Amino acid sequence: MKTFIKIVFVFCISAQFISGQSSQNYWSLLQTKSKLQENWQIKPKEYFQVSLDFADLYQEVISSSLHHITLDIPSPEGKFHSFQLAQTPVLHPNTSEKFPGFFSYYGHDTQNNNQLIAMSVSPFGVNCMVITEDGKTYYVDPPSLHDRNNYLVYYKKDLDGKDKRFFCKQPEDHIEIDEEIIKSAVIQNRAGDCKLHTFRLALACTGEYANFHGGTKEKVLAAYNTGVTRINMVYRREAGLFFKLVDNVDKLIFLNANSDPYTNDDTSVMLGENQTTVDQIIGKTNYDIGHVFGTGEGGIASLGSVCSNNRKAQGVTGNPNPVGDGFFIDYVAHEMGHQFGANHTQNNNCNRNNTTAVEPGSGSTIMGYAGICPPDVQNKSNDYFHGISLSEISDFIQNRPTCGVIEVVGNTRPTLSIEKSTYTIPASTSFFLKGNGQDTENDILTYCWEQMNNQVAQMPPRATSTTGPMFRSISPSTSPIRYFPDLKNKYGQWEVLPSVARTMNFRGTVRDNSLSAGCTDEINVTVNTIATSSPFLVIKPNIDDVIWQVGDTAEVTWNVAGTTSPPVSCSFIDIFLSVDGGSSYPILLAKAVPNNGVAKVIVPNHPSKTARVMVTGSDNIFFDVSNLNFKIESSINYVPDFVSVEVCSDSINVPFNLSSGIMGFSHNVTFEVLEFPAGFTFQFPQNITNLPARDSFKIFLTEQVHDGKYPLIYQINDTPYSFTDTIVLIVRRDQHQSLQLYNPANGQQFSGANTLTYLQWQEDPVQNYILQISTSPSFVDSVTLQFVTVKNDFRFFAAKKLYFWRVKSITSCFDIPWSPTFVFNHDTRVLYTKDFLRNNTLIVNKSQLKNISKSHLDIDYEDVKPFVYILIQEPNSGTLKTMINGNTTIINPGDIFTTEDIISGRLFYEHSGDEETTDSFVFMIGNDTQWSSPKTFSIQILQSSEFKGWVEIQNDIRCAGEETILNCFFENGNGPFEYSLVNENNFKAVSDQKIILPAGEYQFVFRDANQIETVSNKIKVSQPDLLINQTVVNNYDIMINSTGGAGFTRQYSFDGNVFGNDNILPMAQNNNYRTVVRDVNNCLAFDTVALFIPELFIDSISYLENLLCSDDSTDLIFFVSGGIPPYVYVINNIAYTASDIKVSSGLNKAEIKDAGGKTIKTDVEIFLPIL
């Protein structure tokens, strides 16, 4: 568990609670919420910010041999949820071999199987899509492309509306689905076959799209991986469809907008272009569905085109900001829905399809027009298909495709039933629909009730409408009941009760949400409304000053509204109670009482200040609720001294208070244990008759009870009343270690004062903490705060400071040590996050005083100005000290030492002589403008006089691929010595106390002349990344692209001799070039490239016919060769793209330009004949 302190930097304390169950957690909650940045691609209105240790998470992913992992994922509430994820690749194996490091995962919450996740991982970051149990969707995305360490956590609903410029253009000349098939989908009530249908997806992109995502195939594949992972999450759950990218999909990634085969801004033209391109590159028989991404405005797809040889690649989606949910779900999933035969579902007149116009307004499901077709139901599409869309897709899959792979996954269809298929209710009266779902595999079922009337009607709906949809679609929920309208009226004008007689058709869809292949069952229901003089209404209780007393008899009255007469014919009603202000009605007050307008009920033992009642037909669906809250009060009140009790020994007394709301109370009050954990017994007082009273009960536990939290549920009885309560028993009999700190991360950087900040640490059952914060790691003049709760808000501190903090638990059972000390920075100084410190393990003998030299502790970074080392945490088994001219100074937390101390041999570690074999100390560096996050210096302690051997690095590796010298040191052994890598048993002689090796992580077995062996320390030899030179020709320019190497700066040469800072040689001459790139370590990388472009030349100029009169004109024709086509012809300052240009007599100024920017000029004079 984790504990949070929210610091908003002046003391203002309030108790709240945030927690999360941790598995493998690489995330940290950020204490400050940045303002929306202009360069962010994702801009939600509300969001939580987190940071990610991407390097460690990525290592976990790539090293997982079982292809499944368990990770903590953050939520928008600032909590963490543990998810179990299984790898389900979307890239073809050949593509993964060419471009390794791309992963796609699907899974569920370990504590809630109905909370699903899709996660994509690439070398450029992580993206998560989570669908919660109540149907909400949230995302974890980097705000900017390729930011691997910073993320926003936000709900879909908090995204801005769609780009109003987006428009889905269904081409009518491509619609080939019969009208009868579409009509049958409206009445069909079974979607899907519960099998997994896998389709080969040929996904292409324009050069503009590729440039948006970074201009490399790897970065585009990362966007593909994220998009297809999310689309699969929806299609697999909704319809049992799964998409896998085809082999050679990288050949469909075009990086140059000038040479790609697409007209990026014309989606209609791109339909045919994509069909031709995919057929030529992938081959007609090598894919099932094709689609192309661009950055233009809009989408278009050929309806029902999957597996159709001449149309299966005709799907286009474009957007200037092609990232995130807005692109992949609102747009791409919509257009792909068309390719699988689904039509538009909105009733508004924006490219409406009359047969399937079953959603009011703009619609809100995938195939609607949410956010772009006023009046809009909402700004964004929900990530599920309407029941009519599921029917269309199912009909298409079952009857049309002849491609794809069908896999039987062992999933069976859930079943959905309802008591009646037709109901009649009064007009203007609320109603509900309730189904009964069953599933053989015990999958978590969700239910969705949707109206199916498709007639065109005025929008938003009017109560007087006799046709068309009245109720919007609502996301599937685990509740089998939907109330019309919602009990809290959350959807306003998009849920309207008809005030006239009419017929409404509804479809109930149950989803099993199977991760193997989602399957559904459907049922149709008809609701008829009849005109009555008034609606069915609750009359009493319906004022806010009503008080019901527990155990009393209360009266409920209602307006029958003709519901006992035909055609409603409902003779009996049921009455339910809400104690949460009308959000739910779980308590039955009366069952099957006469529907005569009045009933007496016994007030149950459910005290509440926000009670309401619901009256509903016993064998019908109409209902009404009281409009105002009323109170329910009890005659007995119980006040425990604690809501939790700390148990340090085998027994404890728990005190409490009892009081009564009745004067002269003299009933017998008894106690009863309802639920208790194993290993506990309890002793309660026998009878209490006079209130108020103070007493206690005793708790006993056995030795088998381990430390932890245990709930005890017990009941206090005062016939006929009772009171139930829970007390948490916190058992603490074992000594516990110090708490672990989570946030701010050690070395976290902030900016300025008065910043909203969270402190987060490991939660402990003691529920009591001491927090210390100071400007010194010695915690002199610290602020010390004690917390009984686990979250508190307060403000303090100024900017331009380093702050150190630590936490410890308080328990009455024993003392627990302080946590490690963490530091965060409220400063304008620069934080260096790059690991630029050399930190080779210091090896000492027991009780030895040993110098810490530059070979062990050094800073090696050209940008860092003079600095000092600051000790944050001292060694546990020794002392850190400086020794100057015989004077020894102990270094304590908060003290400093310098680079000069290290270089001059003045810094020492002295072991205390204890039995520990390892030790360490924590430090950071800083100066007026820069600082580092804390670093740990490791120490290995040799405890005996046995043969020992260890190694130290002599010099760092300068260039990738070079080798370095490891100096060998031996104690208590007899030479000559041999070495072998651990587990290799391949011994070689140690020459001159040195081993020469390339970069890597090493540990050696040393053997002396007596064949005695010992294992060395582990050592890591680092090197810069390989310096790579990739030189390309871009028109007339030579461009050197480089990656890797040391440092931040590069120099470039285009002749192998002269170096400069510019990596582009513009307007280069035809020649063979040998280019060189050089890093700060003088490492070199070479490449060769040839530039040969024929000279731009006008071969000839002619014209079609002679001129006879002064106002005649003729066609002037240029014949041009060389240069870089296409050419632009500028005649008399007017540009033409065709070489055939109409001109008049006289002198014509001509200039020919090629695509690379070179020009050639000439004059063309046309004479009139002399008559």
C-alpha cells in the first residue's frame, strides 16, 4: 500500500485518503500539475500526471520469457491498480525480427476481472487504455510524442471535442450491401459467433503522417502498435475480431511526402491510391483489409469491403493530430466499422443513413457522429458499438468475407432473457428494463439497453414525438437494469419520456467481455405508452422535513394514473428504499401490495439523512421516486472510541460509548459477533440497560495470527432495533523494517514555491506516522509533523531550496527506524538526470581504513561547473572522513566534501569491524546552477584472511567497440594467478595484473598457484553508444544523419578532412562523397554516397502553328531534360506545370525550375509573318 501527503507548500492540514495495491510499480505520481502546453498532442481538461522509470519497465518487458507480466498502472484518481497482462503481438513475426522491441498486451485487474486493459510498449514509450467496471475509459499517454518518462492519466470524457472539420464520406458508388440485408439487421437479435476472427491488416501511411510521428519507420511502427492494440481492444471485446499487421508492412510506411503515392488532403482520391499501392507492394492475396493514415481532414471507407479483391484496401483516415483516442477510436475504428458493413447510426441530418438512424442527435457510439454533428449528445464517441452496428457487422462476417482465420477459442454465448417482450405504461411515466444474463464460463457480464426506433425526428427529442429515438445509448454496465430516464437525470435532454401515445422498440445486449473473443446475446422489447390524465407519481413522502423512525409504521402514497385498468392492468406494486439520495434502491419495503394509491410499511434499521422511496409495478416496468430526501433515525446510537485497534499482545480491551435518542431508555442492549477472522475470540459485556453508558469488550488472539489488518463485524441489539459496526484489528507483534518512500522520487525537480505536491510512502497498518522535512540531510532545524491519517494537505517552503524528507511509523508496540532520506528540489537550478558519475565498488578488509580515489568516485562530464559533494545518508558499518595534515574530520549527513579531497587522496572510508559484508553511503552533487539526484556509493567488505581477488577499471572506454584495462588486485593468494568468467570454467593467465576486455558486465573466478579459487566483485564496463553515420541524398543536398556516440555535440565532414557543425551540404556538385561524423571523444563514423544528377537543359522549343494576326496565340512547347523532375515552367512571370503553354507574339520570358530548386532561363520571341 502507498501513503500520500499532498503538500501545497504554509500549514493547512485536512485528512483524506489515497491508496493503491502495488505489484511491480515503475510509476511515480507527480506532485505538481503542469499547465496544458502548446506542444502537447494530448490536451485533456482534467488529468493526473505521473512519471515512469521507462528503462526499468522496458527491461522487464523484453526480459519476460513467459510473455506475461503483472504491473501497477496509475488511474486518474491518483491510485495504482495491479494488472495481469498477456502478450498478444500485432506485428508479423518477420516485422518483429526486423524491428525488435514492440509489444502489445491485453489483461485485467488482478482484483477485478471486469476492469480491462490494453497496453502497447515500444522503444519510444508506453500507452495504456483501461476500461473500468462501470464502462468508463481512461488512458495513460505521454503528452508529447516519444516522451518516454512523463505521462498524463485522464478519462476519455475529459478530452476536447472532435475536430469539427472531420467528416466521414461514405462513397455511395461503393455501397454494395443489399438493402434487405441492412433491414434484416434491424430486427436480427443475435450478433457474432463466439469465435475469434483474425484479419491481416495492410496499414499504410502518407509521408505527412510519418513526418508527424518522427520521420522514421520505427517511430511510425510505434504509432501503429499503439493504434492497432487499442482498436483490437474494442473489436475483440465487441465482435470477436482481431487485426494483425501484414508482413512487409514497413514497406507501406512512406517517409517522403513529395514522393509517396498519396494525395494527403483528398481522402476520396486516396481510396483508389491505397488500393493500387497495397495491391502492388503487399500483393492481393496477402492481406484481408487495407487502410491508410494521413494528416488531411476526414475519413472515408468502402462499405462492406473486407475480403473484396477490388475494394478491400479502400479505407482512409486523416487528421492533423493523428494520435490518441480521438484518432484511433473516434475516427479509425469508425471507418473500419464501415469496411465491416456498419452504417452511420446518428439521427441528425449529417450524412444520415435512414435505416440505422437509431441514436438521437449526433449519437454517441462508434458509428455515430459525436461532437461533429450538432446538436451533439457529447463531444467524443464511446468505445463500443450500438446494437444495430453489432448486427450489421455480424451479418457481414457471417455472410460475406471469404478470408481471415477463424479460431474456436472455447467461448460460449451468454444468454439474456426478460420476463415479457411487450409492456404498456402511462405516458410521461418513468420505466426500467431488466434482463437476466447467464454465462457458462462465468465471465463478467455487462448489459446495454438501447432504443431501436430509426424514424427521422426533431432533435433533441421532444416529448410529443410519436416516432424516432427518445433515449441515447449508455455504456454497458454490470447492472442488468437501466432506468429511463437515469435516476439522477445525468443525460438531460437526451432522455425524454413521451407524453403521447406511441411505440418504442428497445434492444438489450449482454456482453461477456471475454479476452479470447467477445460474444453477445440480444433480446428485443416493445414499450407502448398510452395517454392518461396524469403520469404515475409518488406523492408521499415527497417533502424535505419528513422523518421516519426505525421500527415505526410509515405511509407511502402515489397517483395510480389508471395503471390498474387495461391495457396496463397492473394490480400490485412494490416499494423500495434508497439511503443514498436516490442513486440506488436496494432495500425492499413492501412486495405485491395492492395498487390502490396507499401502503403502510415498517421502517427498517437503515438510518439515513438522504432517504427516498421508489414505487414500481410488481409485474410491469413503470415506476416513480420521491423527489426530495427525507430522514430515517434510530433510537440507539453507538460511538466506539476507535475505528481501528492496534493489538501488540495476545489480548486487548476496546472501549466504547452508548447513548439513546429515547428519554428514560431501559431496554436490554446485547452484542453479537457476525463475522470475525480465524484465530480471534471475543468477550462482550452481558446486558446494558441504562444509557448513556461506557464499557469495553475484550479481544483475544492465538499465536497463529500474523501481523496485518483484520475486520471484525459485530451487531448491537436493542429489540426490535439493531446497529451493525466494523472495527479493524491491526496486529503488530513482529518487529517491522523502515518504510519505503515513493514520491517525490529521490531527486525530484520542482519549480517555484507554493506548488501542489504529494508526499507518498509505503502504508503501514499502524496508521500513525512522523514526517520530517528539512533543508539539511542532518535534519537540524527540521519541520516535524505527526499524522494519524494517511493523507494531509499543507503549504510551506520557498523556492531555490533543496528539501530532505523521511518518514517513520509510530506504534505503541515497538520502535520502527526512519526510512531512507529522500531529497527534492524547489529551485531554478538544472537537474542532471543522466548517469554521469563513475561509481566503482570500493573493496575493503574488515576494520580497514581505505582511501576513496578518483578511480572509484569521479564526475566525468564536460558541462558541469565546479561543485561539491553533499552527504545525505551516512554508512551503516563504517565512517566517512577526510584526513588533511593529520587532522581527521568525520563527514556527517549534510556535510560536504570536494573533488579536491578525492584527487588529493584525502577522502577515506573506515570499516567499524562488524560482521557486515556490504555497506554504502548516499550523496549528491551541486553548485549554484546545477545539481544531481542522489547517488549510492557501494562498499564491499572482506571479512576473512582467505584468498581474495577483485578488479577495478583503469580507464573508461572512449569509443564503442574498443577495449579497456581492468586492474586486478589480490590478497592472501600465491601467484601466478588465473581468471575465468563466472560459470565458464575457461581459465587464462592474468598478465601483469591486468585483464583487457570490451564493454560488458563481468564477474570473475580467480585461481591462485595452489588452485584455490575465489569470486571477484561484479563490475560494469560502459561505453558510449555506437556512433552511426547514415548519409542520404535529398535532391541536390547531402545530409549526414547520426546517432549514438559520446556527448551532445557532433562535427561533420563531407571530404574526410575539413570538419564543421553543419550536417547538410546544400546544392552539392555531382561527385562521390565519403562523409565523416565525429563525437566529443574524437570517435569517427564513415559513410559513402554518390550524387549524379544530369544538368538541367532545354533540348528544344517549338510551337504548334504560325501566327497570322497580332491577336492570335499559339501553343509553345518546351522539351526539357536533366535536373530533378517534375518541372515548373514560368512564362512571363506566370507558373505552369504543363510543358504545353499558350502564348502570343512578341518576346516571352521563360524560366524552367526543377524539383530541386535549380533554374534555367531563356527568351522566346515569336514573330508575325510579313504580309
